[in-house]
Amino acid sequence: MAKIAIHLTVEELQALLTLADNQFFRMKYIDPKIPGHKERPEELRAAQSAVQVLQNALKAEKGFKQTPATP
């Protein structure tokens, strides 16, 4: 998978992380309860990885220790 680099302010990163984390929660816990929902485990793993990357970037910017990447 190709990687890209973007430049965000800390505030933009925090806002993006909040949105991504909320969406991940919805995908993981709420969507499966909706009738007709089709599981997409690869999409769920990609969402979890994206949230982790954003969290690590924010932690690094704030000077905190980063969490290891999920496999």
C-alpha cells in the first residue's frame, strides 16, 4: 500500500482524529446491529490502523510515548 505525507496543524490533527475515532466506533459497534449489515473485516482493520496512526502522530507532537502499530 502506498503511503502519503500531509501537513496538518495540531488542531486539524486533533479534529481529524476525533472524527476518525468516532467513525471507527460506529463501524465496530453500531453498524453490525443494523439489519442487512455486511461485515468488511479489511475495512475495519484499515480504520483501526488509520486511527492508530493519527493517535501516534498527535502523541508524538505532544511529546508522549507512541503506541506500537497494530498488525
